[in-house]
Amino acid sequence: MSSVLEIIRDREFAYLLASTRLKVKQKIPKIDIGSIHLEPLNEGDAVDLPRWVAEVLIRLDICESQEESFASEVFKAVTREKIAGVDQLSTLRPDFYLKIRRNLAFANATKPSTVPEVEKTRILIYDLIALRLRKILAIAASLSPPTDIRDKLTPEEYQIFDSVYSLLQSWRSMTMDGK
């Protein structure tokens, strides 16, 4: 279990360094934020910045994200998962769970007015995780999982799948081969 948590922490660090697009809501003077050098920006300008800087500027209501709304992305993921059927997995972005972690933490810390929307999204996330885990466990229990299974899973999900699959293969071998 700790290896899954370590993978999540390592990937979250890389996620925070990745670039995201923002729209400037008010004039920003030249600023240095750590190693980031921001030239003056005007209202309406679009800029790509590391996610950790973007979160600060959004929290200060200086910029707004140009990414699809988090709630909308979660709703679409749940819908795709349900449409895929009980034995098929839809594909999620590799950073989907990282985005969940960051968005929930950000929403809890900054916008009390969005609590009902955040709670509704949280319920959808629980539904999505339950749907996907049931499918992942069923596929891991099969004798021959699909060859494209890694493409359908996020890195975190693949770690879970691989662990369960290996454990079940060992158990089958021990049971069937008497070893």
C-alpha cells in the first residue's frame, strides 16, 4: 500500500510543476515567485504557468483557470464509465486522481460558497471510484486480462491492478500446482 501512496506523492509533485493555462482578471505587475519570473500582464491576457503558481493566483482572485470545470470533468468521466458497461473500462487522463486531490483541497480551502457543488462532485467521485474498482478487481481476477489494460488505467489504478493480479496469480498457482 505504501508504494501506491509514494507513487501518488511523487506524481503530485510533478503535477504541481506542470503548466496550466490561466486568464488574467486584473493587471499584474512584474513579479518574481521563487524561480518564476512573471512579466507584467494585463486583464484578459492568457498565460501558461506552473500549477502551484496558478493555484496561488486563482486563490488571490487575480486569475482564473482556463481548464474545463472540475465538476464537469468528473460528471463526464462517470457518464463514460457507466456507458462502457460492467466489463469494460473507459480511459481516464493519467493525472485524473491528482486533479481530484488538488481540486478538492483547493475547493475546501478557498470557496465556502461552492460547498454544495463540491459535495455533489465528491459523491460522483465516490461513484466513479467504486465503479472502476469493481471493474479492475474483476479484470484482475480473470485468467488473462486484456492486453490494453495499462492504457485504460491511471498509474495509481495500474499499481492496484498489478498488485491484486500478482497476488491472485500466486494464489492460483499455489492452489492448482500444490506448491
